[in-house]
Amino acid sequence: MWGGFVLRFPTPPFVKGHTYIIEFNVKGKTSNAVSDINWSNNCGWGGGGLNPSPSNVTHNAPGANWQSDEWFPFYYKWTINDDVYKTCTSSYSSFVQGTVYPSYRDFKFGFGYTNTGELGTDLYINNVRMYDLTTSQNLSINKQG
């Protein structure tokens, strides 16, 4: 199975050279460690010269055989030193060569393709937020923001 949580930014609010942090709380159980934590241009697909390259990445996440009825504070901190928007170098999926697209569009927090194990996976997430640490600005990630 592949499972997880994806934040999609059709128009990313990011600035090259800035450091950001995404935070949220997690509780529940999982046999497998949360291992698919990263940025992509198109969740589950890559290519066309559009892949992001975040630097100075640090994060924490639930490990294997994790169970908690208490909220666990997850974070993912990164700096953008590559371009936020990139030109597609070869067409793939719905992306057309020569067209500019957001590189930092999808943030993934999830699992690779594997058996769910004895505990299975039953995670709950709340209090999702994101900050620009360079300017100390709280960035809105709701439907209108």
C-alpha cells in the first residue's frame, strides 16, 4: 500500500533563499515508519526537470511499531536554494515541455509501497500550520489562503 497525507500548493507561497517549517500533530498507530516525507512537483511522479531540491532538511516522524493516544508534534524544516518555478524539460503526465510549473507543489507525509504489518496504519492529523522562518510569517494553507 501507499498511504499518507499530501499538502498541495497550486501556487506556492515560497521564496528562493527562505527557510520554512511545516508542523502538525499526529496520533494513532502504524507498523511501518513514516518514510515518504518530501517535496515533489507531482505526488507519486517525477521527471521533466521539475523536481524540487530542498536543502538543510530536518524532520521528525513516527517510527516503526509506533502507537500513541497522545498528539505527537511532527515538523519538516527546509530551505529553498533552487528555483520555486521551473521549466519542464521533457513532457510527462499532464506537464508540457517548455512550460513553467511550480516545483514545490506537493508535500508528502506517508509510506512507501509495502505491507501494512501487524498494527496496520491508523493515523490522525490535526493543527496543520506552516511558517516562513526567514520572515517569521505565518503562511495560510487553508482553501482560501
